Amino acid sequence: MRNSLLAFALIAPGIAAAQDHSGHTGHAPAPSSAPPAPTPPAPAPAQDHSMHHATPPLQDHSTHDMAPAAATSTEGSGTALLPGAEGAMHGLHLATGDWMVMAHGVLNLVHTDQGGPRGGAMTFVESMAMLSASREFGGGRVALRAMGSFEPAMGQRGYPNLFATGETAFGRPLVDRQHPHDLFMELSARAELDVARDTTLFLYGGPVAEPALGPSAFMHRRSARYLALSPIGHHWFDSTHITYGVVTAGVRTPALQLEASAFKGREPDEERWNVDAPKLDSWSVRATFTPSPNWTAQFSHGRLKEPEAQHAGEDERRTTASVHYGRGGFSAMLGFAAKDRIPGDTLTAWVAEANWDVTTSHSLFGRVENVANDELFPDHADPLHDREFRVTRFEGGYAYRLPLGPAELALGGSLAAYAKPRALDAAYGRAPISATVFARLSLGN
């Protein structure tokens, strides 16, 4: 079965209907440039980081003559960092000469029934397939990554997700729906050079990549592993995880990473099967502090050139801050984001999420979001058009995990409730409740 799963991952680098930007589903990060140390011990089965990225053992800087403490961080999506205690993503590995190839994939069969008059029911598949290849080279390391998704087959309107907004379908704004990911989620390369014992310079980018802006994308955070639907604050925190045109340069030490990016500000268009024309018209900077293997904190800021098609002529200043914690079978994140339209208002969002692997078979998870949104009524004739409403979403759930050799099957579900202004009762109902169930198969554990 291991061979068949490996073959599946190798021939289907695009089979992924990620959870949005819906999975906007994931990137396969490059090797961590954590302090020169052996890779931390593999986590217990309960810690199957099946959505985390990491390229095979490029973290073993064998040219160093000393082996300090365990790595303080591991990589999430793009060049974002997560606590080292969470461990890097495990996948199927194949050595070919000087190169190490890793394959990973996820299939998630989801049924959701979003409550209230604006809700809807739908059964769909989220998926992701990833290949990465890495090797030591000239005193450093180089890694190539490709990731894809079959989510475009879901249709341009994506799936129902109450209070989610962002992007368009058939020229109309998407409201209470999560748009699908593109076929190409990442086509990137990363080069690293060790310039001192504890200091590494890196250059990352490609025609499809992720700039240094925001926390690691939600589908790559262990704290959000079993939350099947995209966060309603996705376009505040991590919507840039699929960007057509990115160049990032940075420096990394055991406790601090500083980086800057040039990238295309416009979000992917409605044609999800192709590659949009890359452009470098926006910028961002990010600082990430990793004081210990259990904690990671990031602060980032950027200016995006006309990111949303429905806000033509409006640039955006985006600021995010987040703190991540991981220990044993527990992982959590707290984040804040603000998007300041130019010209326009500043809209803020908060998110708190956690996953607790209670045993090797049972997991509890949840997310609370608070978002100020002025896109819930896009019709200019509606009296609530352009009005800002602050909505809170509460979601909690359970997953039962079954190991299947090199894979894992997780069966579970969640319920979501909402707190909102009374002015929204006519459109959304007084107390909508949403229910979601899923069967998630991940390759690599």
C-alpha cells in the first residue's frame, strides 16, 4: 500500500482541492534553517502534522562541528515559521542521487450545511498534492517545490461558508461562500547559504509562491488541521498564500528571522486552471521571533496593489501579528490583522484556534473569529450596502484518527454558531447554526 500511495502522490502533483484559499491548501516549504542541530525526535502518532511543510533533511547542517539544542522552529507555508515542537511535515521520501524527494497529499471529503436563510448545503472534496526536491549545494541548500489542487473542479463559486467574503465568480462578488484554490498552488524554489555558524541567508520565490505577509496559511497550521472550512477572516490574514509572482530575501538565526518580499498584489483571478501573469508591484516585510521550540511570534506589514477585483482602484495596507504555541499533542494560535483600504476604511479581525490530540486516536479542535466586514451586501441598491458589521464565529469539533500505514484517515465533524448585530437577522436569521462532517485521508504521517 505504501508503494501505491507513493505512486499516487508522485503522479498527481495537482490533485488537491485545498480548503481554500479553501482549503487554500498548502505549500511544501523548504528546509528549515534552524540552528544547526539534528532534526527533533519524530512526534508520537498523535502528532501527525499532515499539513505541515518541510523538505527532507536539509536541516542537518553537517558542516557545523557542534550540535546545539533542538530546532526552535519549523517551516509552515512559504517562508513562514511554526514552533519547532510541532515537528516538520512527514511525507514519503525517495533518495535519487544527491537529491531527496518528498511527496505528500490530502483528500478531504466534506459535507457542510450552513444555517439560516443565506446558508446552503453542499458535499465537496478538498485536496492537495505536493512534491519537493532538495539537496546540499556549495555550503548551503537548494529546494524545489510544486503543489497543486483539483479544487477548480468544484466550480467557480466554491462551497457555502456563512459570513465568508472575498474574490468573485462570474463577475459577481462571492458572499457567504469560499472560493476554490487554483490548480497551481505553488511553483517555487529556495536557496540557502550559511554565512556563519548560526546565521543563514535565503532567497525564495517563483511564478506561484507566498510572500512574507501574515502567519502560516491556515491549512498548514496544526492548530487548524481538522477545521474543514476556511476561516471567515482568511482575506485578513493569509489570502496571499497563493500569489502569482514572489521574490523574498531574508536572514535567519536560531531566535529571529527577518525577511522582505516583492510580489503581485492582485489576488488570483476567476480562471482557476491557469497561471496568472506574474508581476512585482507590491511589498511586505516580516519579523518572526522563535524564543523556544514551543513558541513562535510574527509581525508583518505590506502594501498590496489593488488586491481585490471588487474594489478596483483601491490599494491595501495589511498588518498582521500572531503567536503560535505547540507542545506534545497541543497546538494553538492567536492572531490579529488589519486591512486599511487606500482610500477607504480600516477593517480588523481576530482569530484564536487550537487542536488537542487527546490520545493517539481522539482529537478536539476549535476556532473563534471576530471580523469587521463591509462586503456582506454587495448590491449597491441594498440599504445595508458598504455598511460595516462585526461578526463572531464560534466553531468546535471532534476527529477520530485511524493510522493506515504511511497514511492517516480522520473522521469527524464540527458545529458553528454566530454572534452578530440584530440588523443582520432579516438576512441571516436570528441564530443560524452550521454543521460540517468530513473524512480526511492524508499521505505521510
